[in-house]
Amino acid sequence: MAKESMKAREVKRKKLADKYAAKRKQLKAEGNYAALQLLPRNSNPIRQRNRSTLTGRPRGYMRIFGIDRITFREMASRGLIPGVKKASW
């Protein structure tokens, strides 16, 4: 389980990225990289980390399902994910 502070940091980064997305796109189109550097660092969408929606775990993230590999495995073995069969884990 991820710390609440880490989850909150990701939420803050997402808000900043959404806030500055249009300005960032405009500055890139103009080629004004000096002004682009003056924007907050956390406003860059690259700085966001994919996290599991259930546990907040950053590693082993499966983009299709939005969860980490451990949670996926637990849910699949309980039959909570339709269409997934346990072959040999």
C-alpha cells in the first residue's frame, strides 16, 4: 500500500499538468523553450507516475486494467476479472 502522501503528490502533479497543458502546448509550438523552462517542473506530464487504483502501488502497473500485477493476480484467481483463466502461475 502506498503512503497517502505519495498518492497526494501524484494528484497534485496531475492537477498541475492539466492546468498548464494548453500553455505548454502553445510554447512548444512557438519553439519558446526559455519560457517553457519557467513553468513549474511538476506541470510536465512526464513526471506523473502510474499507480494502481486499488493499492496505489507504482511498480508492476498494468495499464489495460489500471491495477498492479499482484492485485491482478489475486483478483484473477478469485474469478473477479472476466475472461482471465489461471493457466500456471
